[in-house]
Amino acid sequence: GAGVSQTPSNKVTEKGKYVELRCDPISGHTALYWYRQSLGQGPEFLIYFQGTGAADDSGLPNDRFFAVRPEGSVSTLKIQRTERGDSAVYLCASSLHGQTSYNEQFFGPGTRLTVL
Amino acid sequence: AQKVTQAQTEISVVEKEDVTLDCVYETRDTTYYLFWYKQPPSGELVFLIRRNSFDEQNEISGRYSWNFQKSTSSFNFTITASQVVDSAVYFCALSEFLSGSAGNKLTFGGGTRVLVKP
């Protein structure tokens, strides 16, 4: 079956611009996560959705970052007034359920964001 | 806060050598899960194994084996008879309970880059 997909694969933007990153989770997975991976580091948690609601957004670095999942499937991560420090690979993951910690998370290929 | 430490930044071996990747974690949870993921040059994280805190049996899957020792908070990973295709970055991760949402997130270590030379 299809895995987690993310679009675009690469995004280059200028400082101060607005960007949207899209994630299509595995069909039937109710939990969706966004992580950010800076060069040479492990992924860092940003936000977790269970169904349509953002159940935990404690990892979002500031209020320029926002994410939605209006129908409980596709999610969009939105970044306003981008800064050079936002440059990273943004990873999306989904799992069957979020409340059971043994469910492995399946990751998408990521979107590489470069802010010039 | 929970923490995962992978002290080895990069390991270089010659094909057919064994390689062991160290992972040490910190958590206050009594029940937790540990994971290993592989990130090949293509960039996609690939799930390798999950282990719960109550199961300290070592596990072997083909050329991969894992050694979980709760007493030392370690979850080490060994690749036996390494192959060039094993070249990748390997991440150890700890499942962390999110108190406000009854959900979970993964806390990753910094990763260990494995380079297998022919």
C-alpha cells in the first residue's frame, strides 16, 4: 500500500515569505505528526494530531508555525514570515493510533525547506 | 525531560566487519518503548525495531541484533557482517507520553552515521 507522502520534496523561498508543506498520511492512520530535522541532527517533534484536532503543539518553535488537518487525513504545515533558521527537512509521520505508544510511526520522505 | 544519547557520531568499517551502535536513554516513565530507525541517503526514515520496557530479551533479525539492558538504560544495535547497503544514519528513539493529549511523540538521539566500505 501507499506510504506517507509529502509535497513538495524541495522548497526554496526567500526570507519573509509564507510557505505551506503538505502531508498525506497512510490511509486509516488516525495519528499524524510533524517533525523537523536540521542538518546532522535527529528529528525533533513539532506537533501531533489525533483525528482533526491538534492534540499537542508543544514542539512548535513560535507562533509563525501553524498546522491544520481539517478532515482528519491530509495535513498542512504553514510557516509565516520565514527566517533562514527555518531551513531544515520537515518530516511527516503517521501511526495507526496516537494513544498507544507501541505503534511505530511511519515517516514520509520529507520536504527540504531552504530559506534564502 | 526525556533524552536519548548516541555518543558515536560516525563509524567507518570495512565490509563484513561487525558494527555496534550505542544508545543510552533517560526517562521517568515506568513503561516506555524504544525504537531504532534507519535513514539511508534517500532521506526516508525506515522503522527497524520496537522494544517495550518490560521485555529485556535480546532480539535477532537476520544480520541485525539488539541488546536492551534496563539496568544501564541502554538499547544497543549490532549489524553483523556489514554490507555496503548498510551505509546510512541510524537513529535510536524513545516514545514519550504527552500528558496533555494522552498521545505520544518520539524523542530521537542525534544519530550515528555508518559508512561501510567495500
